[in-house]
Amino acid sequence: MARTPSLARALLTGVTLLGVLGSLAACDAQTSDSAGPDSRGKPRPITPVAGCAKGWTDPSDLSAARGPARCVPGAPAPKPLKKKTKVVVSASTLTAEYLAPLRIGVAKGEFSKEKLDVEVKLLPTPDALPLLAKGDIDVQYAAPEAAVLNGIRQGFDIRWVAGNFTPAPGSRSGFWARLRPGETAGGVSLKDRTVGTLIGKGSVITYPMEKVLAAHKADVDSVRFQQLGPAEVLASLKNGGVDAAWLLDPVWRQVDGDAGYAFLGGQPRGEPLGGLLFGPDLLTGDPDAGVAFLRAYIRTVNTYFAGDYKKDKAFLDDLGDALKTEPDILAAVPSLRMDWEIRAGTVNRLQKAYATAGVVEGDPLPEDKVVDRSFYAEAVGHKP
């Protein structure tokens, strides 16, 4: 994809990030040459999309039982760009299940149907963020971490454009503690304990973690955070290097049922906390390609992840191939609820948690400086 000048590009020469910082027609061709600032300011036209009458839900609904938006399988239909366009996506892991729509979308050719050539790169979040702001990568599969918000405050042209998932009932992905002799799950005091995380206080899990800590006689100032790599978290919890840790699917299954460990809480049901971040190339340089990217992503969710996708053994094998994970391991935990929508107020709740943890500076950012729902709204044909 051609790189375009931006405020972010100029600022990056002298500033570093703190903390490391459609239409009803099925296959109408659309241009990717109409690059310009119309995705900011003048709204882009939105028309109804066949099969996506239920492709949007109320973003203010935070109930745990809410269902995610869904179009019919195969919708929204492809609308190929006039010319093949390369999109570079970064992720801090290539094997986590929440990445499945991206990995399956590439494997099944859903992005190719839009004339998108998608390259997925393995990059740690702190390394990828300045590259996204510069336009060296186009999409980051991550979350609105504190470093992202600090970067936006400095002028980086980055927006959270789509959610990723919410936990399924029965999932125990989240905060686990190693019990000391005589302790029970309800009687664990976390004060003065060490907590292992991938990012630290600046992670989105600070928001749900605050509630867990408060319920166990602690807060973010009374625990010690230890930053660990993805492969180190469980080992450190087991060998006593940390007293508690946030364990993702399917890692938590390795301590589930062990009387020496207790699950204390997880991500709020019905509220995605991460997903896709766009940089300037797709936000303003080539918004047609940005909409095409989300159209392919959403179509992948609707076609392959609409319900309990792990009931299909053949698909589970495909998923194992895409994620380089044994199907039996994937089957050991509930299917995620893939969800491209972003809830109202999530950014405000995250910022409040970051402020309490002391990892953001300045006044809270308004939601529209962090979130842009217009790309998935156009992809499913919804006028907010």
C-alpha cells in the first residue's frame, strides 16, 4: 500500500511514545484510488447491505446475556477493489484463539475476495505501535492500551475500529491466584502480592482487574506488577515467581480443578476490550481498503464463527492448522463469542482505570478521538 504523509509521520521524527510506548449488489467493483480525508469530516455514504439486517446492535447494551451482531453466512458480500492492495497487519501472537477470524479469513481467501493481499507479522505491541502511527504497518491487532491513548494525545493518527470477542459462558479466562495454605478462593487477600501480566498497569485488563483486586482487599497500588512473556506467565505462577496472573484461553485449563489455585474473575461479559486498530494508511489514506478489510473480517465471523464453531470437527481441524494448535487443546475451552462491535463507554472506563494506575497523562480523551465505528458501519450498511 502506498504510504501517505500524516501528522503522525511528522511527529515521529521528534517524539517517542511514552511507556514505549454496501450496496445490495454482491460483487460491485469499488475503487481504492479515492484516497483522501473524506473518512474524517464529510461522512462516507452508507447503503443497506443484503443479509446484514441484524449486523448492528445497541452499543450501550452491556448486559452479559446480550447477543453479538450477526449477518447471514457469506455476508457482507465481497466488493472487490479495482486494484490489488497490500495490507500489513501486526499481532503480538499468531496462535491465540481471538486471532482466529483474521487467520481463518486469510486461509479461506476472504480477504483475497476483496483484492486485498494481507500479510500478518508477529510484532510485540510496543514495537508495532510507532510503526502503525508512521504507516509502516496498516493494522494492529491489539487493544486501546494506555500506550495507545498516550500516543493519540501526542497526535498519532490511530483509531480503534473493531472489537474482537467476549468470553463465553463457562470460560474461566482471567485472574487466577495461587492459594497459600489455609486460603480459599473467597478469602484470598491480594494486598502485597505479585501479579504477572503481559503488559503491566497499562494493559486493558487493568479495568476488570481493578474489580477483582477490590474484592480481595487490594488495589493497583498495593500489588506489584511483573511483566512476563506469553510463555512465562503460567510457569511463573506455578513456580512461585508471581502470586497471581491473568491466564488466557486455553492456558487456564492447566490449573482449573487444581485445589492450589483459584479463579477470581475475568473480562466483563458482553464487552470486547480489544480488536483492530487502524493507522493513517487506512483511516485517511485509503478508507476504501479499510472498509474492504473490515468487510472481509466481518464476513469471516458471520460465515465461520457465528455460534459454537467448535462443534464442527472439520472446522476445528482447520482452526488448529491456522493457529498452529492441536484441535484437542482448542476443544478443551468454550468457543469465544466473536464480536466486531465496540461498546459505548468502554474507552471511558479504560481511561478511568489507567488514571487510577497512573499510566496516562492529561485529561481523558473523548471517545471519538479513540474509536471510529464508521468502517464497520459502512461494511454492514448501518447508519448510526
